[in-house]
Amino acid sequence: MKDILNCAIVGCGVIAPSHAAGYLKQPGVRLRWACDLIESKARTLAQKFGIERVTTDYRVALDDPELHAISICTDHASHAEIAVAALEAGKHVLCEKALAATTEGLDRMMAAGDRHPDLVFSGVFQHRFDRIYQYVRELIREGAFGTLLTANLKVLCRRTDAYYEADEWRGTWAREGGSVMINQAIHFVDILQWITGGVSALSAAFANLTHGASIETEDTAVAVLKLRNGALGSIAATSSSHLDWDPSFYLYGSQGSLELRNGKLLRVSFADSALTRRVETELAGRMDDARNEAGKDYYGPSHPTQIADFVAAIREGRPPFVPARAARVAVDLVLSIYRAHREGGWVTLPPA
Ligand SMILES: NC(=O)c1ccc[n+]([C@@H]2O[C@H](COP(=O)([O-])OP(=O)(O)OC[C@H]3O[C@@H](n4cnc5c(N)ncnc54)[C@H](O)[C@@H]3O)[C@@H](O)[C@H]2O)c1
């Protein structure tokens, strides 16, 4: 076990403080590098969190023999290059969602991870640490719903033209890789596929309904899903809503149903009324009112939990709770949604 774990944050924008704050909660972790193409952004993060060194070139940080691990907090299209370089330099990697913007990027990242099985390579999906979704996953796996019939996800959020225009990577196919599906909805697309056991095929359509020329990508998308467990599903997502952030799940089975909105229970009903009461009680105990201390409330409180897991995985020489290979599944699914729109018909997904 390393006494001191030296970490770097590459990309010092909106999400970087959630990583910095998470690392600083971990005993024996030192933030050694803040890196951003824009030096002033790296300096601001460094000052706020007491980070020792600043660079505009992530390769300078990777050349540091004292550096052990990096968090990648840059735009989607740059993740693959930085992650591969970091793994080849012998550094552990925690990469923000979406892991990559293309299948080719994902494949390069997986190959680099496979070449370095001794390194921890994890993808951020902090909501997998939310105890409410972990419990619903257990319920599905235990068969509490009987035959799962349908699993539906709705993600409503508001992203203005000003939001898309503020950073040049947003709203572009080349750098964001899409918009509402690959950036906002992907958190819950991942939860949907994770709790139900995966998606085997899908058909989809997307549109730009309210953002005009501020984006070239989609602000609204829908998909019809065939789940691996035989159930059917759907996803509807939009960044054109009047609501800031409103994700909801609707799970309907032959023996029970459950509706969640924004991480809170809307409705639960099982044929076995004792089970209904047990699930209500259990979910109430798992609804986390903790806030994200370093980012927006809707990021949820689980970045520190995921960072604690990443650090513990490094120290204990074990796989992380969200290995990069698991974090690619939702990206493959989202990229399949775009493909289904362009090609029409059904896209089949390989088993994870
Ligand atoms: N998990 C979450 O809840 C959550 C929330 C917000 C953003 N994110 C993800 O975090 C990532 C960053 O998003 P953001 O909103 O912080 O973006 P941002 O635009 O605010 O910040 C990205 C920063 O990366 C820098 N950068 C780009 N390429 C670089 C390079 N090669 N080397 C060094 N710096 C580079 C940019 O200059 C910019 O300052 C994205 O993958 C996004 O999807 C995750």
C-alpha cells in the first residue's frame, strides 16, 4: 500500500471541483497537479484546493514519477487520448462520463486497460453508488417484480442556448459526441441498463426541437428497447424542458411496480402487500438528502463515494466498483441510439 497517493486533475472546468473535494476527503491523498489548456482555470482550481503544481500540458503531469493517478474531467472527445496516455505512463485513471465519444475511442481505451491490468481504470457513473438504485437492482435480481414487463426512463432537463454556446465542445458531434443522450441522460441510461441486466436491441429517433443553430446535435431523443431479461423498455430524453432536472423511472412487472422521480419514491405496489411495506420502508431509509458539496445539487452526493472506491481499489489492488469496461456499456447504448436514428430499424448490442 502506498502511504501517499499523488493525484492529478486534468480539465479544470465545471466538474473538476467535485473530484478535487472528493480526493481531499481521502486520508493520504495529495492533489499534486491541476492541468487545463487554459492556465488560469488550472490556477483557480489549484488555489481553491491547495493543489501543488499547475500545467497546461497533461503530458508534463504524466512524466512526473511521483504521480500515481489522474481524474479526466475534459470534454468527451479528449478522454480516449488522455486515458490511453495515462495508462501507458503507468497511472491509474478515473475518467468522467461519457467515457468516449466514439466506438473507436472506447476500443482504444479498453485495449490500453487490457495492456495494464495492474492499473485501476474506472469510469465515473456516480449514481451507481446511490443506495436507492442499488436496492432497486437487488429487487429486480431477486425477482420481486415477478416477470419484469416494461422499464421506462424519462429524463427532462433544461439546457439553454447560452449553456451550449458557452463552451465550444458542447452541442457538437465531434467533441461532445451528441448532446442530451450522451451528456445528461447517460447517467440514467446507465442505471436503467445496470439495474435490469442490459439492453440487447434498440430502435430510436432524435431531433433538435428548440436549440436551432446553437447545437448541431440532438436536444430530444427517444428509444424503444428490448432488454436482455425479455422485458421491453423505453427512453425519452430532452434538454428543452422548462424543468431544470427531472429524471424518472417506471418499472412494471407482473407482481409489482415501482415509480421513482428524481431519486425519490413516487409509487410502489406489489401483489404481496407486506412486500410493498418492506420496500417503502427500505427505500425511505435509502433516500439520500446529502448534497453535492462542490458541484450542482443534481450531480447528487456520490462523487466522493466513487472517488473513495477508486482510491481504495488502488490501495487494495482490486477492481473498482465501476470498471471502465462497465462504464462503456451505456456509451455503446447511446451511440447505438444515434446509429438507429441514422440507419433506421433495430440495432443489436453485443453482450457486455
Ligand atoms: N458526473 C457528472 O455528474 C458530471 C457533471 C458535469 C460534467 N461531467 C463530465 O465532466 C467532463 C467535463 O465537463 P465540464 O462540464 O467540467 O466541462 P468544462 O468545459 O467546464 O471543463 C472542461 C475543461 O477541460 C479543459 N480541457 C479540454 N481538453 C483538455 C486537455 N487536452 N488538457 C487539459 N485540459 C483540457 C478545458 O479547457 C475545460 O476547462 C465531461 O466528460 C462531462 O460530461 C460529469
